[in-house]
Amino acid sequence: MALKCGIVGLPNVGKSTLFNCLSNAKAQSANFPFCTIEPNIGTITVPDDRLEKLEGLVNPEKVMPTTIEIVDIAGLVKGAHKGEGLGNQFLANIREVDALIHVVRCFDDGNVVHVDGSVDPVRDKEVIDMELQLKDLETIEKRISGLQRKAKSGDKEASKVYDIYQVLQSHLESGQSARSASIDLEQWALVEDLHLLTSKPVLYLCNVDEDAVKNGNSHVDALAKAVSGESSEVLVLGAGIEADISELETYEERQLFLDDLGLEEPGVSKLIRSAYSLLNLQTYFTAGVKEVRAWTIKKGATAPQAAGVIHTDFEKGFIRAEVMKYTDFIDFGSEQAVKEAGKLGVQGKEYVVEDGDIMHFRFNV
């Protein structure tokens, strides 16, 4: 499932350093704006302790975790919606991703230049918001007059869509992003072809120095207050520290480093799980002696749709799914024991898969 999270932000806030930590790719990282020109794409393994526990019980030949794609996008500056800096390219790249990780600089360091000359995470966040909102307004304004003519001619479908355009236009003009507009899922489906940049879900990532990596700082507090009404997650992470952790060769060395900082796990692990959730994804498992594997599906997927992730034939010829709950499998220790305890369920086409389900599919093609 090729769903992508885009890393966005002003130039020189730590996006490429973060991307390198996430993907172990070698995106260029340097102390000047526009270091990233073409978007770098990395496939990221999603940390999941459940896989290790399943492996211990099943002892399979191989284990396959689930993944998502992360895209490192060029930095944006004021005027991007008019093509300033690398604006047009930046905005086109954002249009292709499904959710955004917005990296905001929350550390003071005179040796690392800031594109606007000072550290102000709230201002920086608003710069990005405004540029995306202005581009979305431009998109709507290009279409709305033609749609208005159709609506006035008595076209009921056009009238319905035109009303939604007006709501979005007014919302954007008030300085708010499309994702917070009062529009339901059915209405969004009617205007999907707009591909609005500010309709994408967003996670704010505060890039801090070592002193603030555990408890944050005044910059983090200011940003958290500014986005408190957005229903968006705010994470704190030190990209430089994560870079140091990623260079350590052994688990023991990494753990000692984390212990010194008072952290339980690398920040990127928490970030990857949050990005996975931001994309509205969840995991189900298949478990056998050949392979224990995590599969990615959208939340709300039915059993046939989950089967189709393995192979389209599985969905077309779906008969039923045998489902075990992860907690039952761990508690009883084996598939046979789960069956004997009467905990194995047989589910049909209407079954909505839950996160952590262990599934076997029966199909006929």
C-alpha cells in the first residue's frame, strides 16, 4: 500500500537530517537553504513489538514487518504559492503525499542559519500554512466561476459542489486550513479532485536540542499552544541526537545512549508509529512456520479488502476469514490452543478488521 507521508517545513529546520535517520538513506544535509531539491523517498519499517512476540511463539523462517513511505520535500519560503524559491516544485510534491509531518525548528543555535533570521516556531508554522492556503485558494478560484454558471443553469450536482466550494473558499480566506472546514465525508468525496494541500492531515514535529529532548522548551510550548485547536499531534524530537543514535552499531550502545538522555526509545520510532496512525492505517498479521508478516490496511477495511492486500485473487474469490485476536494468541500460545479454547472466529464479507487481528483467508477463484 503505497501511502506516503511528506516531511515539510521551512528550509534548514532539520528535515533532511530527520529523513536520513528514518530511512538510512543518504539525503544531502547541509547548513544552507534548498539543500534538498528533488524529493528523497525512503521506505520505512514500522516498529511493532507484537511481531517479536509472534516470532517467539511461531518460530517462522522469516519475519516481515509493515512499511510506509516517507518523502523529504524541498524547503518552502514566503511567496512559494507564486513560485518564489522552489515554490512550484515544493507544492507539486506536497500534492502527491497523503499526510504531512511538519518539522518546526525549536532550538537556538547561532551556527545554524535561519531563513528568516530568528527562531520563532509559531511564525514559521504560519508561513507554511499561509502559503498552502493561498495555493488552495488559487485552485478554487480557477474553478469556481465555471461551476457557478452551471449551478445557476439548474444543474443540481453542480449546485451541490458549488456550495462546498464556497464553504472552503470562505474558510481559507479566514486564514484556516481546509482540513478544519465544516464538511462531512460525503461532501469531501465530491471535491476530492481539488487535491487541496491543506486538506491533508498534519503532525507537528518540534526539532529541539539535547537539553529539551525529554521535556521540551519554551519554543515547544509556544507551538503547542498555537496548534491546540487543530486536533493535531505535537511530537518533540532532536534530529541531531537521532542522527547520533543511528550511527551506533549495537542495540546495547543505543540503549546506553538513550538511558543517558532519560529516554525509553529513539524518537524516530515514536514518529514512525505516529505517521502510520496519521495515514489512518492499521495492521493485521498472518502467522505460519514459513512467515510471520504484518500487513497494512486502512482503518475500517473489511475482511475481503484485507485479503486483497495479499493478492487481488484473495479478494475476488473471498469465502471467509479465520480470525484470532492477538491477545488470545499470546495468552494461549498457539493457533491450536486458541481453537481448543473456542476463541477462533469465522468471519464473512462484512467483518471489519481490527488492529492486531491474526487472519487466515479461505478463497476460491
